[in-house]
Amino acid sequence: MSPATPLERHRPLVRERLRRAGVTRSGPGSISWKINREVLVVAGWGSAILLQLAHPLVAAGVGEHSSFRGGSRAGFRRLKSTVGAMLSLTFGDDEEAISAAAGINAIHDRVSGGLRDPAGAFPAGETYSAHDPELLRWVHATLLASIPLTYELLVGPLTTEERDRYCVEAAVMEPLLDIPAGLLPRSTTDLDAYMRDILGSGRLAVTDGSRALARAALFPPRWWLFWPAFRPAQLITIGLLPAAVREAYGFEWTRRDARALARWAAALRLLRRLMPAFVREWSCSRQRSGGKPIAAAVFGRDTTTSAPIASVPAE
């Protein structure tokens, strides 16, 4: 018998953790479906990624174990893979979600190492691992902070209850990625407090490597050939960053930039309203819902959680 592949090894482990956690994946009525079904929300991933790269240990892991500097073609493959994992976790059936989480964990198995140079509060030689719960919490929090904000910018307002609910539903990432129970924020109050703590703690430090990765993502070779797609993405990514992080990356942000972002956001909101559903929404969200609620896929007793987001490392 041939040895199990990393994916085959992780799949039963994910399934068992979900069973023990007693979570239920939500369906079309969840806030996760409302937000993640919108194609435009992908525009918020840029600011989340730059926040992630502002952590020296995350930046080291991405720099050493990803294709971030591989040009536009590699970037497209990376985006396609990441979007596919998010869609499987949110809209896939039980086995699709389990396989997506197992794939993420298998990639995380290969991401470990040490800092070559000191960075911020971390000395040279400080070790990192993509399985580190604290690093996973930071990656998760950046997505929680960026995705609803992008939804409100490009789609429409969210209530406080909806933003809180998004945090609650996102906590299913704990058993999916083997994060200790209770570590992830369950409300916007918890999330805001955590973000303030990290931003003011000195644990973030934008390194030369982080800047190079950010430039490679936002300004790949010949990006101007696709200016109508890249320009709003650049403005949204840079504009949604906290001012201190934006300055640390060396990005200027003027009143002219702010006005340009406002114009692009208004244009995209209008464009979305004119689009039919099959263009503005991911097709799998409509295929699963069929316009009607579907039965929840129960892993246990609790009926409160779903899988809205994932921390997927670039490969």
C-alpha cells in the first residue's frame, strides 16, 4: 500500500476536528454567503495580504515558500487557487470543504523556517511556522477586517449585527486549521481590540522583503496593460490600509488618491447594480442555493457557524 499523501492524511483529521467541535455549516441565509458570493469582494484581499506581510514572520514564510514574485501568470494561478479554496469552504458540500481545508493544512506543512535578519521585535533566527496559531490568528483577523469593509465600499452597508455574525461564522476556521478553540475574535469589538493591540505592539515591521512582495503583487510587470483592472485594485488595497502601515510600505496617499478611490468605488457600485446575478455573483453560490434555502450540513450540535474565509498561503 502506498503511503498516504499529505492531503489524504489531513482530510480525516479535519473531519474529526469538525465533529468534535460540533459545528454546522450555514447555508444561503448566512452573512457569509451574503458577503462572499459577491465577486467584487475579492478586491479587499489586497489590503489583507499587505497587512499580513507587515508581520515579519508571515512575510518570511511567503517570501521563502510562495510564487509572489513569479509575475502576472503566477499571480493569476495563485489567485485562482485561493479563490477556489474560499468558494469550496463557503459554498462547497461537506467533502469539498473538508478537502479544501486539508489542502490548506498540507501547504502549511511545508511552510516553516527562520528569519535571516532581525525585523522589528524579532531577532535573526526567530522561527516561524504556518501552523503557528498566533500567525493564523493575524492572517484571519486581516481578512475579517478587510472583507466586510470592501463589501460596504463596493456593494452596500452592513449592520453591526451582520459584522458581528461574520466574525462568529468565521470562527469555524479554528477546527479547520487546528487553531485552539476560542482564539479567533467573535465580534467586531473583539476584532477591533485585537487589531489595535497588534498595530500598537511593535510586532509589525514592514521589511524590505515585505515591500518587494507588495510591489510584486500590486505592480507586476506590464501591469499597465490591464490598467482598468489594476488601478482600482491598487487604490482599494492602499486606501484601506491603516495610515501607519501604508506609510511603512512607502505608499503615498494624497487627497487626489482619496478622490480617485471614491470615484472608482461609485463606478463599481453602479456597474454592479447593472450586472445580472450570474456576472456579479460566484456561480457556485447560485448553484448551491437554487434561490431557496438548502439543508444545513451538520457536523455536530451547534448550528451557529459557517466557513466564510480561509487563510490560504500563496504557493
